[in-house]
Amino acid sequence: MILDDLTAALGADCVTTGADMAPWCRDWTGQHAWTPLCVIRPRDTAGVSDALRLCNAARVPVVPVSGNTGLAGGTLGEGAVMLSLDRMNRIREIRSDARLAVVEAGVILSTLHTAAEQHGLAFPMTFGARGSCMIGGMLATNAGGSNVLRYGNTRDLVLGIEAVLADGRVVNLMSALHKDNSGLNLKHLLIGSEGILGVITAAVLKLVPRPRAFATAMVAAPGLPQALRLLNRLQEATGGAVEAFEYMDRVFMDRYAEMHPEAQEPFDTRFDVNLLVEVGATAPRDVESDADGVIPVAAYLEGVLADLLEEGAVLDATVAQSEAQRRAFWARREAAAEITMSRKPIVLCDIAVATDRVAVFLEAMQGRLAGLDAGAVAINVSHLGDGNVHYSAWPSRDDAGLKDAITEAVEDEVLRLGGSFSAEHGVGVAKLNSMRRRKDPVALAAMRAIKAALDPNGILNPGKVLPG
Amino acid sequence: MILDDLTAALGADCVTTGADMAPWCRDWTGQHAWTPLCVIRPRDTAGVSDALRLCNAARVPVVPVSGNTGLAGGTLGEGAVMLSLDRMNRIREIRSDARLAVVEAGVILSTLHTAAEQHGLAFPMTFGARGSCMIGGMLATNAGGSNVLRYGNTRDLVLGIEAVLADGRVVNLMSALHKDNSGLNLKHLLIGSEGILGVITAAVLKLVPRPRAFATAMVAAPGLPQALRLLNRLQEATGGAVEAFEYMDRVFMDRYAEMHPEAQEPFDTRFDVNLLVEVGATAPRDVESDADGVIPVAAYLEGVLADLLEEGAVLDATVAQSEAQRRAFWARREAAAEITMSRKPIVLCDIAVATDRVAVFLEAMQGRLAGLDAGAVAINVSHLGDGNVHYSAWPSRDDAGLKDAITEAVEDEVLRLGGSFSAEHGVGVAKLNSMRRRKDPVALAAMRAIKAALDPNGILNPGKVLPG
């Protein structure tokens, strides 16, 4: 019945059933599989609107999906209509003078990167999945990534959005303005709402001047406090131009070398604290090379590294001498999801604490993990510059109770340190327990009231974000 | 009855009635006056919670107020309980390493400025009312100001908030984190909601490195396009370090000189396009003076000005030679509200368009204003760097129909150019008509649904923001 209605409204080529639904029947982590009622792939906002109107009238659950690269199970759709935005993949406009791009939800992130570059600009949000994730999911989860330190989270890069509400009404908030206070901020409410309040179909995104030069290094430090000293010294020397400050532990380095034996190692030996540091420069004074061909921004980085080597706060450092070497440094960092999930069973955590508390957190977890499971191994990759730690553990046995106990231990320590149990991957289904146990109960009640007000039939991405 | 209950709950010294209510019986613009039922001044969040619980049970309207410096009539409280946050004025904590301040809603903005400075840091939000406006109102209206170009609007400077909902429940979102995705973003929903969803009682605010040096100039340009060329050239030369780029027209300059005859004029003659330009520098390379005592950041500014003088894109320029001269430049700009409101009747507009469309807007308005009222005079002060224009008109007669027609003409032109009828002052009661006529109707319906969900009895700041 709803299938017929959707087919009549959208056309048969926009409605998929049976085996062709395969790409929408599992998530990227391989932890979840499901069977949707159907997958619909509208070509435009009107199609999304029609589909939601019909599903709402029929009380049929709808799960929005774009790149399907999420790590929190936000696209599980057993028996649901999966609403894929992948055909809405136009970059409608790039206005380089106003430094903005108008894009549809199905645009792949790396496609936008390339388009912005052609205008001499950059869209600075980036992370490992950029080649397949799409703008819609990035906005729905308020994705973070490696450049948050300098440019903020996804929401900080959004000027306006267009979204379709549960009943099919289209809300037009496509502002291109930097100041716009006209009532409640629905834009920020919809961004990061993981599809439970509406389906984001298009957005106006900020672009930034493309750095003319980068200085990139792999650095080994004796500990995390010394790493922070490096960050602060670099921020001071460059006036806040550090674009990325990423931490990888020894387990990560070992595992990466094992899985990528072809990759050149950054150091002659292995260290505990490995950092990927990148400084970007836009001003002419920082990029015009001197008589010796040295670019100022590289000189700042090398100067700070030399000082800290002397102080013993840096153990070794390799500054990228070519774009290929820079990309190799990044390839290692961006393999984080692949490397982390290369072993099962796994407990994946995505937490945040203040930058000066990351070391305390990791130290506390060492003892707690060993106490729970002497055979467990922890692996850590962190956006150290913003305090976001991807703490994962490989327990020695596949035991739901043990995995839950590890998660609980992580959250105990995180909340003790004033942190968040959910930093950049979102809640989806993966963190429903955490929401139930840890989120401020008044905040949770307010979220439920808003959900009921905007989606009274509860058709949008049911069972996600808000614990039942 | 409610008076007795409030007195019993808060203590008699926290409940004011009669003549002592005078400061809370009018707004700063002098356009509105009213008589509240009483003014309550709780000392802490628990007091705010008690008061709201009682008022909600008794269905008594509550109007939150802090510094009462708003320009949109957001604190009108005829017959209401006015809830003043002014006694909640503690800076609870400044953590300079984490670059944050934990403050209560009643802290005066300039008090926070001073406190941050004592830690070598800055809270970069600033505007004319900083000596009396308070953090609570600043958050409730998502205030803008002169440094948005570099640091964003108020919401961009907020890590966490604490708020009390209509029924007295306290919602704790006091995150100190840069990444925190745990459900719907209530923080951004409450910021800018002008007190209709909850009362913000405390906040965690971001601090930034205090610029070690400023280069500040008054510049005269032949037109707005040339002014934009100056902005873009300066941004490029400094790697985006322009902190303020403010426009004042000739009428404003004339009126300021009239009202402040003691003030030194920046130029020997009067110009049409007058700019206050400020560049801030934090990196040592930009502030360490050379052998001649020239600071690099000043050299960049002077270099760009010299180039543009030669190109004819700058007519005259005075670079501040002392902190006193810099402050005098700012005093003129920050007298905007005083100067603009020095004549009545007045139509005050606070609109935004893309920066490259400000000139088009002003030109179009010249014709339309003259067509409506040949005797009307327009006066303009703009945050030109972010496209926010404070367009005001002094009509030749006090005629409500004429004033509405002028507002309508402004909004027609603004929307034709893709702008917003409400940039940084909020809606309050001043822009209810604009919301009714111009806001996306689906967005308006969604706002009403959220309001009903979180404040079902409609006690919080009734009659504001959402047209009836």
C-alpha cells in the first residue's frame, strides 16, 4: 500500500526493493544488518516532501540516509522506508566572493573539497570517510574531524539549511548571512538531530581561504603534557594557525605497520606518543619563500620543534618534505577506523574531555581496563587539539556484559573529568544506554517534548538518539 | 497570592513592588513603559527555579531581564513578574589554560572583559552597551556587535549553559568541551530564544588570546565597493586578522560632531563613506617592533592604505597613534544608539545582507524613502564587514502608517537581496509584524510547536518573538 503510493508519487525508478537494497541493509562498521521495507531515492526536495507526507499519513517509519558511513548505527532501518539522499547530489552554486557554497544533501564531501579548491577556496571539514560520506549525514550528525581545532564542528560551517519535516512540510532556512536572529534557531536544532526531527535536503556552507602552504610533521613526545606544550607553543608562534594536532598511540602505530607494511615509518623506532601536526598559512608573509627556498610557516614549525627537542619535550620529529610525504602522514591517521575495527570483539568509544585531562583519563583507564579484563588491549587515536579521544578496547572475549562494563568504566572516568560520553560520532543506537544513564534528565525530557511536537507520529528515525 | 508565595520562597528582600520597580518599568529606547506586578531578584539558580515553579502553577506571566539594554522591546512586562538576574553576578571561575570563563547571567559584559584581561585573555564580544548589558541578555538575544567578523556571534562563544525551564526544572548543559554531540542541541535552541523557552542562569564562555597589539584607523573611501576592496586586501595581508570593519555615513558624522563638539574629527573635511578599521595581532612576529619602533601589524595596515590611496580607493586615512586616539575612534562608533535615537520620530532597522549588497540596498532605499516622505532623513551605521546594517530613518512626521511603510520598504529591499529583516537585535515586540509577514511560515509553525511543548502554559515572556 505505502509502496504503491510511493511508487506513484516518485516514479518506479526511485523506489528499490529486494536484493537491490543491499547497500542500505548494513552499516559501515559491520555491526548491524537489517531489512528495510524499501529504499526510496528522490531526485529533489519535492520528492522528499511527497514521500514524508505519505509515510506520515500511513504511520510508516522513515530512516534518512546519505553516505551511510556513520559509526553509531544511526541508519538501522528494519522494516522502515529508507530515504536515501544520494541522488540529490548537485552543488547548486559556489559564490567565491561571498565565500559560500550551496549544496544538496547527497554531495560527497570530497567532491565539495575539489569544487571549492577550483575557486581557490576550501571547505575545511574533513575526516577519513570524506570520499564516500555525504553532506546530509555530516549535517545530521554535526560531524567533527581533524580540523575542528581551527574551523569548528560542522555546525560552525553552516549558514543555512533546507529541511523537510515529518509531515512533508519544507522549512526554508537557506540564509547566506553571518547575522540572522529571527526567532528560535531551528537550523542548530536540526543540525546534529540525526534525522529524528526532519530531513536536511540542502545547505549553505561557509568556505574559507585555502591555505597557500602547509607545514606538516610527525612528532614523537615523551608524554601527553609535553605534547600540549608543543601545541601551545605552536599556536603562539603562528597566531593560532594550527589546523590539526592528532595523537596516535603505540598500539595504533604497531597495528598500522602490520596492516600496511608498504608504508614508510616516520621514525627509526617506535614511540608511545606520536603526533601528526599541521600548520596552515594563508597570509603572503607566511608563504613566500626566502632566498634559501624556506617557507616562513615551515620555519616557525621547525623552530618550535628545535626548541622543544632541546628541552626534551620532543623526542624525534620528521617534517614532511613533499606533498606525497604529507599525504602519507595523513593516510596513517585517516586509517583510524579501519585499524581500530580490524580486530573483534571491540568496544568503540568517542569521548571528549578538556585537552589537559586526556592524560589523566588514559592513565585511569589503564588500571580500570586491566581490572575488568587482564587480556584486553586498548588502542587510542585522538583529536588531541580539541580533547576528543577515540578510545577503543579489544576485550579478550566476546561478552556483552564485559563490553558494557568497559563502556561504563570509560563513561565514569569521562564524567568524573567533566567530559562528554559522545563527542563527534553521535548517539544513533550505539549510545542509547549512555543517554539513558548519563544525560541530564531534564535535558532528555525537553528533547522528548520537542520530538513529540515536531514528529507527533514518531515516524522519523524511530529508536535512535532518545532512549525509549 | 503569587506575591505572597514568591516572598515566602525567595525572601522579602528579593521581591520589589511599587516605586522601587522604576528601573524595570521602561526600556532603554524610551519607546516603551509598563507596570509589572512585581520585580523579583533571585540570588541563585534555585531561586529562579522556585519562582518559575510558582508562577507556572499560578499561570502568571514571567519576563526575564538582565541589563535591560535591548533595542527590540524584549522586556515589556505589563502586569508580569519581572525576573531580574542582576544579583546573579558572580564570575565563578576563569580557567586560563582551557581558555574559558564560567559566569552567571547577571555579570556585566565589561566586568568580564576586565577579568579576562587580568588573565592575559579576552572575551571578544563587545558593543556599545557593554558597561551595563549583562551576559544573560546577551545570550538570550544572541547579541552581535563589532567583532563578529573575526570571532562570530554570541552563540559561537558559548560552550555550555544552565537554564531554568518554564516549570522550574533546571537543565544543566554546562559543558566545557569543544565537541559534544549528545542528543538535540538545546544550548543553541535556548541561545537567542529571547526568554520564551527558558531563563539562562549561567554559561561557560570561550576566551581567546588577547591581541598584543592593534592597528586602528579611520578611513574615508569614495564608495562602499572601494571599502570592500580595502577589507579584502587587509584580510589577505594579515591572514584574516581584521577584528572590526565599521561604516558610518555623513549624516552620522555630522550629528556626532554636533552632539560631541569636544571630539577631535578624524579628517579635515567630511566624507560620505567613513570606516573604522581595526586589525588585531597575537603572534610575536606581528607585534615585535623593528629598529624604527614600527610594529609589523601597523606596517601591514599602513602599506595597504598607501596602496589604495594611490589607486584612488581611499580618500584619506588617520591611523591611531595612541591608545587614547584608538579609544576616541571607538567612542564615536559606539555612540551609534545615542546618536541614532537623538531625534524622534524614528524608524530603527537592524538588517543584514551579503557584504557586496550593502551598497545596492542603500541606493535602493534612497529612492524609496524619498518617495514615501520627501522630508525624511536616513542615518546609517553598519558592521560592514559582516553585512549588518543599522538603517534608521527620521521621518518628517510622527505617523504610524508612514513608519510602517518605511519598515515595509526596507524589508522588501532586504528580502529581494536575500537578506534578513532581523540581524542582531532580536525580535522582541519590535519585529512581530516582520515575523508575521516575512518569516517562512513552516519555520514559524515549528517554532510555535516547540514553544507549546516547552512552555505549555505560555508563561515565559508572552507576546514576544512569535506573533499571536
